[in-house]
Amino acid sequence: MIKRLFYSFLFIAILVGISFLFWIQSQRYSPSSVSRVEVKKPVDGSINSGASIGILLWNISYGGMPAGMDFFYSGGTKIALEESAYHKNIKGILSEIFNFKDSTDIFLFHKVDTASKRSYHTNQYHEIQKLLPEYESSFCLNFANPFIPVPLDKPIGSVYSGMLTLSKFHADSTKRIAFSTKQKYYWPKRLFTAQKCMSITEYPINNKKLFIVNVHLDSYDFRGEIRLAQLKQVERTADSLYKLGNYVVVAGGWNMNPPNFKKYRIKYGYKGSPSFPEIDDSLYFKNWQFEYNRKIPTSRSLKDAYRHGAINTFIKDFFICSPNTIVLFSETIGQEFVWSDHHPVYLRINLY
């Protein structure tokens, strides 16, 4: 009798599990390989030849990764902030964004949530858009899942998140380019991973164009095969735009260190670590300009809560600019990771 009950429960559990996986499969976000992204609240501003343009890239980590957080999937124990702590932290992030607006013409954000359990269903896109009403915006979804069941005792739940572009200049178009690499996570793991992509925004400049490519490569591709394939697609796409005579700026959350990272010494009390592979600039983006601050890291380990000088840090967020772009300077805004596990990265360019 007990044995029969056990097998009955086992059969029901397997049936429920399979049904759940096929339900996730049916609900999974499956965009076209190329799709147009709506530009909201369009502005009249335009870019003139010779203009100096300030660009800020920041992975805000959905407001959920301040200095006191670790993350279970990175070796920590925590899942999400308590609601009161989350609202306090996202308020701090919004305040920081507002402080950058006078020097920034184009904002590029990663991990902006619109309806996720981990960020208490706050529409962060709308919050940032309200904060910067003089900027037009486009949002590119790259993680959509109705329910992530891990960890089993406190599931992550729904995640709807993406990359956000805001600009004082009017864009002719913004497109979402899905990564079409053969290298993918195995099923069913890929049902619960992000649908990474490129967001490409096109700005007219007299007889040329400026293309801003916003990318965030895979984070938990531990063997690196998926990430390298994505990098190759980004390079191929960006280079094709450049060879048409255009300016191209690629703003990336690369989850790789820049070329020659080991040669540079991170300072100001940060503990630098070459824990990620470097991009080989003899193979990828040859003769392009890798722009980043060599002394301040852009991200930190999430294995533990942040302690300055004790936790490993990396440079994983930086710009890659086409050879015809004149880079005036780039800098990382060192915050000791108080708001996010990533620092904002700033670039100023000139276009002649």
C-alpha cells in the first residue's frame, strides 16, 4: 500500500514537473531575429557634425544589488532585498541618475525591471522616464519569464527586464537584434535564462549616421562558449555598420575583462582580480578603441556583501568605439558599489 502511494505521488510529481516546463515553454518570450523597438516621447534634438556627446552606461541590477547584498547563484545566500530596503535603494539610484543628466546626452541602462517579483513589480522604465522627461526612450526586453522556480524554498518568480536607451537626440530607429548563435544552454535550462540581444539605435549626422549598440552578454556561461559567440556576432554587426562610413559606439556589459587587463593596476583601495577571460583584440574588434578607466573597477563579486578592499572587483563594463570616433575621455564613477554591483561608466566623444 505504502509502495503504491509512493509511486502514485512520484508519477503525479513528474507529471506536474513536465506540465510546468511545457507551460514555461509556451509562455517563453520568443521575439523575431530582428524587430523594431518603439521610440517613446520623441524629441526634436539632432546631432551636428563636430558635436561633443556624453554617454553614460550603467547596469543598475534592478535596484536589488546594493553593497550589502550577495546572490545565491554567485555563491552567496540571499535572493532579494526586503521591500523597504529595495525602495530605499532604487530611490538612491534614481537620485544618482538625475545628478548625471547635465553632462549626459545618451543614457544606456542594463537590468531595468518592468514587472518582476525581485523588484516588487516596480516599472523602473517608467520611473526613469519620468525622471528624465526631456529624453526620448526605447526599451529592449532581454529577460522575460513568468516564473523562475529556483531556489525551491524561495523562488525568484517572475522576471521582466531589459536594456533602456534614453537620448536628447531623436533617433531614426531602434532595433532589437537577437543573438543567433548555435551555442546555447541545454533544455530545460535555457527556459529560465535571459534572451540576450543587441539594441541598435540609429542617429542621423549630416551625411553619416551614429549607431549606438547596447549589449549585455551572458553572465552565467561558465565555459564561455556562448559569450564568445555573442561577442563575435556583436563585432560582425558593428563592423558592418562602420564599413558603411558610419560612427559606431558599442556599450557593453561584456562579462569579460578588456584586453591587457592584467597589465593595469586597479587603485583607490579596490581589490582587482583577473577572474574573467580577457577579450583578445587581435581576434575581436581589431584596430577599434577599447575605452575604460584602468584604475577603477566596474563590477564586483556577489559571493559576499561588499567590503572595500576585501571583495574581488573587475572591469566588465566598457565602450568599444569605431576607429573614426574621436574619444575625448572615459571614466568610471567610483561609488564603492553602494547602489549596485556595477559602477556607472562615462564616455565623451567628438564626431567630425
